[in-house]
Amino acid sequence: MSDEEAPVCTSCGSQQGGIWRLREDREALICEACLDLLNDILDEGTDDDRARWLAETVSETCSFCGDRGARLCGMKIACRPPAFICEGCVARANIIRTSN
């Protein structure tokens, strides 16, 4: 597979390490490094953080599963254009990583 065909992380643009598509019907991909960062953010996040994330993203759609609003729970990934990921997709990515 050439570099042009290699999967690219939606968040950081990496083609290195594990990169996973969480649902076959969605184009968004996440790499191992971004998943680690999201896990750290979720582990360290407080209830106030989650309330702020939700308020900031209530009208957005998860780039990985299509859920909106309260189900999104506010994880905005800093990329251009911005991507959004819900806690459910972070959990799904952790399961996929463990099974590979």
C-alpha cells in the first residue's frame, strides 16, 4: 500500500501506528496517539469540564458515529475542519485497539 492509500487520522493527519475506522458507514478515522490523548482528557476531565464540552458542542454531530447533542458529550478535536467525537466512540476505539 502506498502512502497515498494509507489511512489518515481525521484529527492529526498521521499515517503512523494503529489507525481505525469506528464504523464502516463513516469516513472519520482515529489514530492510536489521538486515542491516547482523548483517554487522558476524559480521565482527567471533571463534571464541570463535561458540562462545558456539552454546552460548546450541543449542536454538533459526532464525526465517528453521527450522534448529536447530549450524546456527543462535547469532545472537539482540533483539526481543520474540526472533528467531534463522543465518549461512546472513544470507548469503541479502545475496544477495537484491544482486539487488534
